[in-house]
Amino acid sequence: FNKSFHVLKGNNPEQFQLLDEFKVDAESFGKELIIRFYNASGIHKISVFMGMSGNWLFTPTDNWSDRKFTRMRLDTIDGYSLLLYGTYMGPKYKLGGFTGVKRGPDPLKENVKFKSGVLNNLGCKAFDKPLGESLLNQQYFNGIGAYLLAEILGRLDYNPHWSLNHLNNKQLEELF
């Protein structure tokens, strides 16, 4: 990549030159995506919160404006652009990282830590609340949002008004 653009409103990009030429990789962390930009001067990070409609598109640079609601554009040295876009409650990003939400271990990547984090805190007040609220607590259930909450409880046929503290071991294991 050799250029980066930020789009505040509409599809009018403002170039922000984070680095001259750079390589990019990314890693998900719950609902956030950490993007690392590499070049000779080091590593720079951007945290991306995908929101409800955030998405990515790799397209020829000449066609980038065909995609409405673009928030960030990264241009390659060979005529392509990587676009971050989204409409209603779409993506947001911040240099360095987000600080607003304390996230626990990722349930998929760090399953053992995730389970022990919940099991070691079962007496906690947060788990006296209904399952429908407890599972949205990002400190314990990183990455679980309303859609996954509904899918999980629906497939298990668990009442969303049950308390996590009142599930038996078999039910907890099914939940994990």
C-alpha cells in the first residue's frame, strides 16, 4: 500500500499519510479488528469497530467511489483500493486503539481462558442478571452481540430471563 484516506462525510476522501509505503495485516478481537501498518519506521496500529454494517471491499482504485459510505480507503501500489465501508451504525476506527470497552478473552481463540473467566466469577452480581443481559457483557462474553445472543439462547432453548448463576454444570457446558 502507498496511500491512506479518511472519509468524514459522503464520499470525499481526505488523504492522511500514515506511512509512505506500508504492508498491512489484521487480527480480530471480539467485535474489533486491529490493523497493523508496517514499514521501515516500525508498526502503527488502528483499531476498527465494525459496528452493525461494517464491511471491506477490495476494488480497482478507479471504481472506489461506486461504493457509498466509505470510511477509510487504502490504495495499493498497483491500482487497487481496500475500502472500509458501512451504513447505519457502521464502522469506526481510531489510531492506537479503543479504550471504552473492557473486553475479556475471545471465546473462539482463547476458549479455556474464556470459560475460566466466567466460571471463576459465577458469584458475581453481573451473572445475577437475566441471560439476555449477562451474555452481552463484553468483559466476560467478548464479541457476543444481540444476533449471537438470540441464536445461542434459541438453539439451546434457554429462557433469556434465566440467570447465569442458576444454570447447572450441564447447562453451562452447553452454553460454552
